[in-house]
Amino acid sequence: MPARRRTGPNSSIPHHFLVISSQLLFFISALGAVNGIFLACYQFSRRSHRLTNSLLGALLLAIGFRTAKSTFYYFNPAIAVEILQAGISACLLIGPLSYLYVHCHLADLAQRAVGKHWRTHLLLALCAIGIGIVFPYSRYPHVWHYSIRSIHVYWLFYLLLAGKQLWQARALLLGADGRISRQNYLVLSVYASSFLILVAYATTQFTSYIVGAISFTVSIHAGILIFALQNDARVETAKKEKYQNRQLADEDSRALLDSLDRAMSEQRLYLNPNLSLPLLAKKIGYLQTTVSRAINEKLDKSFNLYINEFRIQHARQLLTDESHLTMELVAERSGFNSSSTFFAAFKKIAGQTPASYRTASAAQHASSSPDRQLGIPS
């Protein structure tokens, strides 16, 4: 344990600390530990980048447990020595886990394999914890008192390794626009928090034993706040970009629809019974997905309905002007592959059958023609 230990919440506090009630101090100290454990469970449940998130979850769990031990020991010095030993042992994992989280995060950014050597770092820490079980704190307190400094050095060693990797990958951490992404802010804040907590625990003889717990609470909530603000900024930027893209899409869609109208009216592409969406897109020089989206979203029609409307309009003209044509010929000359498809499309678009349309059209034409001149009888 630290060389100089506080005996309770009523112990003297250095002058640069504000005097606050012990209940509030306990709440602030314990809040970081509780939130750290909840965040650890969340990280374990995430599916993307499973190893990286699991290492972050394990790190938060180790720090949360170490902070919880510090909080309860500060307010209850008579706490069981087994809990003290477990809290100190957790420090053996914080350093390696901090390094491994940074290492795996950078590997994800570079899209390279992490490898299997990461297990070695955890194995060393677990072996040290196993030795501690063989030589428990209750029987060898003086050994544990001397080992705390070594644990802090061990922690610092891994933080220096992680810092070296972050420095070497500084170009990778910055995006194309020179800004740090949300996920990279997270790894930097986790690294800084681990460093801050180490400093707080290593300097308890000059400050207070509870400073480590408070440091974790402050750092974890500062990290969450930065992460949330970055998310809000990202969402706002995405909304603006989406609006700008939508405006651009509207202009593109109008030009595309004009090209479609010209192709239909001038080239009469709809008369090709084998006309397809890819062929139409190729004819007017647009991507297939772009043409499909413009027809669907701007005209609120499917591709087949859009083409069939032109074909039915052409069929109406044939039914009116060329009454000698059979229905099969009208269907064929209008771009339909079969009479059944023609009849179904005509009924859907015109609201009546081709035969009834021809009859009604002929009757209307007859009624609108000028009166016949009466012949002079011979």
C-alpha cells in the first residue's frame, strides 16, 4: 500500500483540494467504478472489432475494480485484505491491457492482422497474479508494500510502449482532412486516462489515496462527453452533407429525366420488346441504379410501368388510326412480347380493354365527323 495512508474521510486534506462532504466524495469516487463496469459490459457485447472491444472492456473492468477497491478502502480502512490484494493485482492487468487495446486499435486502422503474441502480455500479468496468490497479502504484507512500486513501473512500461505506437501511427490517426475521428478520440482518451490514473496512484503520498478513484471518474466522464460531442458534430455534418447531396441529386434527376423523355420521343426506345433497364441506362449514358432511382423516386413509378405507359399511348394511336390491325399486331408493334401482357398493361393504364377502347374511339370519331351530304335521287 502507499507509504502514507489516509485513515478515513475525516483525514486532513491538502490545501489544494476543496473540502466536501464525505458522502459526496464517496459518490463521485464510486461513480467512475460503477460506470466503468457498465461500459465494460457494453464493450464485451459489441460485435464489430471483437478483440479490440473486448480488450477495452477488460481494461475498463480492471480499472473499475481497482477504483472500487480504492474507494471502499479510503472510507473503510478495515476492509478485508483479500479485497486489497485483488485491487492491487488488478493494476498488473491495466498496463498490458492499455497497450494491447492501443495495439489492436491501430491494427484495425491499418487493416492488418493482430497476431497471437498479444496473449503473451496477458500471460505474464496472470503469472504475476498467480504468484501473488501463492504469497498472499495477509501473510506477506511487507512484500506487497514493496511490490506496489514495481507494479507501477510495470504499468508505466506498457504505457510507454503504447505511446510509442501512437506516435509512430500519428499519420494514421489523422483522417484525410487532418482531423481525428471519433474512434481515434476514444483510443487517445483511454490512453490519457490510464496515464492520469497511474500518476494519481503513484503520487498518493503527496496528495490523497482517493485521488486515483476521482481521476478515473473525471477521465471516464470526460471521455464520454468528448465522444458524445463528436457524435453530435458528426450527425450534424452528415445532415448537411445529405441535404447538399439531395439538392445535387434533384438537379441530376431533372437532367436524367429530360434525357429519358428525349430518348422515348425521338428514338422511341419503348418499341423495342427487349428493352431493359440496363439497356436504357446505357442508351442515355447513366448508371443503371441512377436511372432506376430517378424513375422510382421522382416519377413514383416502376421501370415497367414507365415504359408501358409509352407503349400503351402508342397502342391507342394504332387502335384509332389503323382499325384493320388485329390486337396481336397492335401488341407487337407497340413493343409487347405477348398479347396477354399487352391486355393486362392496357387494362391497368387505360382502365379498359383494347377492344372496348377501339369501339369507343370509333364511335366518338363517327359522332364528331361532319354530316353526310344527301345524294340526289336519280
